[in-house]
Amino acid sequence: MERKILHIDVNNAFLSWTAINMLNNGEEIDIRNIPSIIGGDESKRRGIVLAKSPPAKKFGIVTGEPIYMARKKCPEIKIYPSNYKLYKYYSNKLYELFLEYTEYVERFSVDECFLDMTEFLMGRDIFDIAKEISSRIKEELGFTVNVGISSNKLLAKMASDFEKPDKIHTLYKNEIEQKMWNLPASELFMLGRKTIPKINKLGMKTIGDIAKADKNVLIKVFGKHGKQMWEYANGIDNSKVIYEYQQPKCIGNSVTLPFDIVNIEKLNEILLLLSEKVSFRLRKHNLIGNSISVQIKTKDFEVFSHQKKIDISTDQTKTIYEVSRSLLEKIHNGQKIRLIGVRVSNLSNKDECQMSIFDVAENKKQKKLDDVMDKIKDKYGYNSITRAGEINVRDIINIRED
């Protein structure tokens, strides 16, 4: 199976996070919209530019130059100190959001991550998931990101570095020649500044030149790095997304409807599909939960939610659906519904919980049905089998994972 990898990189992270923090604390001016930089202590004349706003960039200010040089280029420049505690806070928020989509998240740096989505697409298109993640970051966290999509980490990373900011790019193997080979050799990932002059002396100006070069010559000149250089230029990278598993705090699915729905029976059909996805994901993580909640958003953007704690933790579709349906009846009063969601929280590891003997006996048939469906979905794809109530709604909705 071809892997589906995302590389997500925060646009101008240090300055963006500083701006958001200031706005949240009552500042009226967004420093992203004025000439501003993040840097060290200007009075000591040792500080350098760590990040710059788009208006500052227009003055020719570059990252890494001394602050006094930036001041010469733009006398009215606003300078703000670095705050690594703040950066860590927003980096963690970003990481937590990614964990809602996949447990395979590699923190490549404080402001960029790799996500392996291969096992977590659940029938969805990877580009749609990338758009959703980008949109959620913008709406919920207040900053923008670039997203690169490919079948390996290298190409996803290269793709995210294409046109910025707030963009999504693909770079699959069949796109390498068109999208990557014409770039300057200096744009190739892991190609250091000291290596560029040597590459240029060998007559290689572009990434394509490196890709078409004799691999053995590159190895002779640059050793192991020459082999890596040639492989990267040809889009070859088999490295895995290196992650530390963190158990989700909750698992949920929601859907923004393509048109407003009033009919409770139609909403119940959608609840069944959502409950199926939530329970499937719980079982994939070997988790059970005893707190079930339903949320709806009306056409007027009013939000209503209700939650119920059940006696025995569950991962079963039938239980989650029945509780969700009763919750929906309590909060739906004939409103036109634009969004509906189901969530299970208060999670625990299934192997560490002692189940009631009566509960096990009562739900044995349901567990067997869920297990059979899971095996079919794992083997043939999530959408390969559906319950009868899902058929009418599956094609008209796009489900969001929480």
C-alpha cells in the first residue's frame, strides 16, 4: 500500500504565535501586519532576527541578520523578544490537534510535524483531510500552515516548502520531474551551504541535474552523502514517521451537512454512520469510554450539546448509537441542523478494564458483529461494508474526525 504522508509547517511560527498571544491579551494591533521582528536584546547588539513579518520582509530584512542591520533597513521596525515557553505551548496545541487524526505524528521541530495517515484515512481523500486540518488550525488556533502531501517524508517536506503561506501542495513521484527538478540544487532537502559550490563546480545547477548525474561519481566525491543526495533528488526515501504513542483523550466524529436537515429520522441515520466511525476508531485504539456526547449546530450557528455517562464503558456501535439517539432527541427541537457530531470520552484501555459478566453475555452478539465488520474494513477498506441505515447518507456527507 502506498503511504500517505503529510508534512505540516507553521507559517512564520515565532512571530505568528507572538501575535496571537498579544491579541488574546488585548493588543489591538496584529504585529503580523506591521514591520516587526522577533529577536534578542537590541541594546547588547548581539541579537539576530529570528522571525520577520511580511511587511518587514519588504524592507529586505532577512532571518539571521543582526538586529542593528534590520533597524538600519527599517528605522520604525518593532522588535519583540523570543518566548520559548509560548512557542512550546502552541506547538503542543498543534500536536494535540494532529493526534485527533493519527497516532503516528513525528515532531520534526517545534513548528513542523510529519503525519502518517496511511492507516487512518477511513475512506477519505488525503487532500480533503489536509484541507480540513489547515482550516481547523486557522479557525481554532489562529495561525496558518503549509501542508505537503506525498508518499514519503522527503517529498512531503519538499512539497510544504513550495509557495507560501497558507498553501497545500502535493508532490508524488509522477510529479517530481515537473515540480522539483527545475528547482535550484540549493532547494534540495539536506543539501548544506558548503556543498552547493562543489555541486555547482560539477556542472549541477538544479535538482534535476543531481537526479540525472552518475550516482557513483557523487559517492566518490561526497561519500555516503552523495548517495543520499542522488536518492533525494530522485524522490527516494524509505524513512518511517518516528512517533511516541499518546492515548487520545477522546474520540469523536462530526459532519458539516451539505444542506440543512430538520427531519429527526434523517439525523438519526447520520448518527448511525457517526457512531459506526467512532466505535471503529475506539476498537482500533483498543479503547473504551463511558461518556457519550452529541453536539448540533443550527443554520443560525447556535450550538447545543448534551452528554450522558453510562454505567459500563463501551466500544460498541449499538450502544453508542442508542445513547446518541436519545441525546439528540433531548436537544433537537425542530431546528434546521447544519452540523452534527458524536464523541466518546473518559477513555481507558480495554485490556485494563474488568467488564461485567452480565454485560459481556448481553453484548456477545453485538461484539461478534462489530469484529466481523472491522475485519472486512481492515482488509478491503473502510467503505467496503456498511449498515443498512448508512447507505442513504454516506455519499452526501464529509466526516470530520476529532
